Amino acid sequence: MSERLYVGVDVGGTKVAAGLVDVDGRILSNIRVPMVSRSSAEAGLNAVLSAIAQATTGSDAIAGIGICSPGPLDPFAGIVLNPPNLPCWRNFALAESVRKVYPVPVKVNNDANAAALAEARWGAAREYKNVFYATIGTGIGTGIVFDEKIFHGRTGAAGEGGHNSVDYRGPICACGKPGCIEVLASGNAIARRARERIATGTSSTMLELAGGNVDAIRGETVGKAFLAGDPFAKELILETIEMLAVWFANMIDLLDPEVIVIGGGAATLYQPFYDQLRERIPQLAVNPRASEVPVLPAHYGAESGIAGGAALCA
């Protein structure tokens, strides 16, 4: 292979995914290896290097390597600081360590920032310069792209939109603040509300889907119940759509983006309600042109980390 290609690497607590991505954002390969996150820093690095080696077999034209890692991290220096689910790395110079083996540009960033850049460069937001991206899964992450560049802020820590509070009297988020959108509208959040309501007597097919064990109800259970016509599942989702509408209206008033892109596993659960979301956001925003901001599903799904990593270097 002689075409110039980029390597995107997605590091998680249990796996490392890597793939080759071409200049048009097409993912040409996708491999996974186990991540030994509770061993030594060297073992964690070796998992990343193994994934890169397997993903680049047969290619001699690697133009750069981009790595999505859990934070906190320093994207300017390529240092992973102290991620809770990667205890093997503490103040670890990941970019420099990879560069010693692969002498090409190496970039490190968090997955939401990188996915936002991939969507802006190659995906759903490729026609826009100013993008607000939200990935809604077990948690909520966000990325901000201004003029086709990630907005990092002063220290590289900007873009933690999932920890923007929309209810100061709400449940306490894992970050310590009350009522963050993550603790209200993530997949874990909607499952928690379902469990609480069903445990106090609300009737729902979710209990049957969970084998009669209320503690086994997950976000996926809510989705299955909704597809089966469960009224309570629909009620839960509509409640969550209202919370998301408030949050997105806040983001429009703060950032004035050209487009909002939504990715992540739980986004599929909410997608049938995007029309309600698009209608409600302008009613809540101060920005008089909020209705002009499209709300779009992300182009990249489970491979957003690979595409995002590559976008960091493209």
C-alpha cells in the first residue's frame, strides 16, 4: 500500500481498538486487543503498540498516529494524567512513548474531542466550521470544534459539557456537582430512573425484560420496552428529551454553533424523538436564530474513536 494513511487508536479500560483511516475518513481496518489497565505503565503501552502493529500490517505510508485516551490528560504535551479507569498510567507521556517506536507525528486527546473533529472533517458536520458534538452513552461527553479546530481552552480541559448542571437540586453526579446533564440524561441515568420508579410500583414490561430483577434494568432495557410499545418507557424518554433540550439550548446560547451532532449508544434510543428535540430547543434558547441550528445523528458509530484518532493527525 502506498497511499498515505493515518492510524486511529481508541484506548479503553478493557480494550484497545485501532484502524487505518484514509484521507477521506474511510476506516480501512479495525482490530481490537485487550488493555491491561491495572498492570504496569509498560504493559499498557505494549497493548497500544500491539494494536498499532496489527492495524498497520502491510502498510508503509503511515502519516500520523492519533490516540483517544480517557482523561484527564494534557493534549498539548500528549501526557495522560490520572484517568480513573486506566490506573496503569499516571502522568504518562503516551505520545512520546509511541513516537519512540513509530517516528511519525503522534497526537493524544480525549474521545469526545477527537470524535467531534472527525464529524467536522469527514462526518455529519463536514459542511460546518463551528460544531458542538455530544456523545451520549453510559455517560455524556462533548467536543467543541471552532473553525475546524478543537477548542481546548487554557489548559486543555475545555469541553466537559456533560458536567454542565441543569438542575442544582438534582441528583449528585460522580463529578460532585448536582444535576449535571450526565446524571440526568445518560444511558445510566435513564436506567436509574426506570429502576427507582418500577421499584416503587410503576408498571412496565421492563421488569419482565429484566427477568424479574429490577436491578438488572439497563438503558438497553428501556429501549426494548419502548420498541414494544411500553407507555412508561416512552414517558421516561420524553422526560429525558426535555432535559436534553434545556441543555442544548444552553449550549447554543453559550457557543452559538452552526450544528449539533449527537453520537453514542444512548443516542439511538433518543433518535425517534429528534423532531421533538428540534422543536423544543428554540423555545428554550435566548438565541433568536436557534431554530436554524440543525440537530444531526453522528456519522461514526462504534468506530468514532478510530476515526477521531485519525482526525487528530489528518
